[in-house]
Amino acid sequence: MKFFKVGHLRALLAGSCSVILLNSAMLSLSVSANQSGNKHHDNQLPLSLTQAVSVAIANDPWLTRSKLRQKAMMDTSEAVDALPNPIVSIGLANLPTDGFVFDQEPMTQLKAGVMQQFPRGNSLEIQRKQLQELALQHPLLRQDRIAKTKVMVSSLWLEVYRAQQIVALIENDRALFQQLAEIIQVSYSSAVGKVRQQDIVRVQLELTRLDDRLNTLMSQKEQAGGQLLEWLSNGHDWQLSSADFTQYQRVSTRLPMIAGLAPSAQTLLAANDKRSLAQLLSAHPAVLAIEQRIDAGETAVELAKQSYKSQWGVNASYAYRADDHFGRSRADLFSIGVSFDLPLLTQSSQDKKVSAAVREAEAIKTDKLLALRGLLSQLQSTWSRYQRLRKRQLIFDDSILVQIREQAEASLTAYTNDDGDFSDVVRAHIDDLNVRIDVLNIQVDLLKAQVELNYFFATAVKVGE
């Protein structure tokens, strides 16, 4: 009976090691099988990365606001390109005060006039051009917003994926450790083998630590899922927030396929060719939007220079006179004239307006330089992180995974041959679990870095609106 229990214990230890190693090679299948057994999610499809990005873009109110502001600017540009309303005047002129009789004096007139003012130079046309240039930045800003949304939503989705997959790994290993703890307890109670009390304590400690890790991961998963839900909600009827919240905390169990950089871009990054990279980044929607502001700033300078020109106006009036006391007709009077101002006394003020417009235009050019510097710095940092992750991935695939499995097998073999300590077996299995988690973390971080790299090489698309 003792030999049977010893053999049963060794078989369980060997089986647990084999299952753990098999999980490392067939992670996606084990996670899918583990999730399919959860009845709570039977009627819910997991959320894919493509679906999350599409829903987030479709429900982004920022894009709607940008379209409205663009249309408002275009309407305003059409409104400003119009002359001011003419001014009509009607009055009674030269009425005698000794009798207030209209036909008493020949100078008494019933006068009606109209006056039209004209803007300085081409200020209306220039102002319309400026507003249209500002409006044209919105399509570019929307393209940049969409690119940023892809990065943000992909990052949150991958965080949910990371936590979900690590939870599945730990739950699978926890079940094995639970069985192992039960057998160890029975063996210790029956005085079978060389099981010690500290072995039981060690297994229970590892189970408790796994539970703690599970709680931490579930908290991280819920936090990332809540942030992801913010992007998926349409903000009107709140149908997503009133639905089953767990649906958006369970994502697809397969790693998504994310397009990589073009070979030319990778070559420039590898060569650290900052000049060529800056030229590529100049086509980024965020940079082109600043260029639209630069164009509008230069137009503002041209608009300010119109203040040096005179403002013209025309006026015309018609005066009716009554017949005299003898019935003789008096001729009506017609007047026409022009008016203009002489911008002489305001020379200093006009110079300051032009100077301010020039400085503001130069400041916007500085914004473009800062944006390019920021994008280039972030690109180089992300590329460096991506390269380091690739190197780590190669090290894990070529060395660490093989070595950790050999360590687990060696510790198990030594223990079953009465030549090793049980704590070494537990430690080796924990190390194996940690390595598989590290591999998963590297995979997720690589995808996040790839998404960020794709953002920097987003190219603006010309639109007609």
C-alpha cells in the first residue's frame, strides 16, 4: 500500500510537470478550453481588437465635434465675405422754427439718403481665406485622432488580453498545485515517502500567493476593461454601459495580427537617419494640421496689412421741396458723394498689429518644430524599446524556455529518485510559470510597441470636405 501511494505521488508530480510544459507550447488551446467551460460566457462572443477599434472610432464624439466646427468655420467664411448693410437715412432738413411750416422756406427739404461702406483693401476676401485655411486643419486633426484612437484602444485591449491570459495560466497551474497539495497532505498523514511538514506549508504558501496574483490581475483586468468601455460607449443611450459589463472584459484569446512597418521605414530607423525620418514625419496628420495653422497665420499677416489702406464709402440722397405760396414749383435736390479715411494718426497702432501677426505666425512655425522634435524623440524611444523586446523574445525562445523546462524536469527527476528536495520541485514549477508569463508579457508589449510605431508613420489622406 505504501509503494502504491509513493508511485501515485510520483505519477502526479510527473503529470503536473508534463501538463505545465504542454500548456507552454499550446497556450491558446488551453485558454480556449478553459473559457469554453465557463457557462456565464456561453452566449457572449469575445471582443476582437478589430471590433474594439472600429466601435471606438464610430462612437468617438470628438470626431463629430471636429466636423461641426469645420462646417461652422466654412459657414463663417462665407458670411464674412459680404459687404455690410447699407445705411438708409430719412429726415426733415431746414424746417423754419418760427412757424414749422414745410413750404414756408425754399431751403426746407424732406430728405432720404443711403450710404454704403466698403472694407479696407481686400480684407473680406483675405478673412474668408483665413477661415477656410483654419477649417481645413480639421480633416487632418480627425485623421490624427483616429490614429491615436487606434493606439489607445489597442493598448487597453491588449492590457485586458494580458490580464485574461495570465489569469488563465495561473488558474490552470493552481488546479495542479491544489491536487498536488492534497496528495502531499495524504502522503504526510500516512508517513509515505519523505514528505515533510515544510513541504505542505510551501505548497499552501504558493497557492495563497497564486490567489493573491489572481486578485491583482483581476483588478488590472477590470480597470483596463472599464477604460476600454469608455471608448466603446456611444455617449447617447449608454447601451454599452447598461449591458453586461463582463462582455467587454473578455477579449479574444488569440493574439491579433498587426501590420509591421514598411522595410524602408525599418531601414531608416536602424540607420538612425534623423533627417530622413523627420521628412517622413512631416507627412504626419498632426504636423500637416500645424502647417494649416501656419498658412492661416501668414494670411493673418496679410489681413493686418490691410489696415494701412483707406476705408471707402459712397453716399447718395434725394431731397424733396414743396411749392411756394404762389404755387410755383421748386426743384428737388439730388446729392452724391464719396468718403474715405486717412490712416495717418494710427500709424503706430497699425504697425503693432502687423508686428503681432508676424510674431504669431512665427510662433506657430515653432509649434511645428516642437511637434516634429517630439514625434522624432518618441519614435526613436519606441523603436529602441521594440528592438529590446525582440532581443528578449529571441533569448526566451532560444534559451530560457528550454532551460526552464530542463530545470523543472531535472528537479522532478531528482525528487522522485530521492535525490532532491520537494521545495526545489515547487520552485522550478513556479519559475516555469513565471517564464511563461514573461513570454506572454513580451508578446503583448511587442504588439503595443508595434501599434505605437504604426502611429508615427500614419500618412495624411486628402479629403474633399
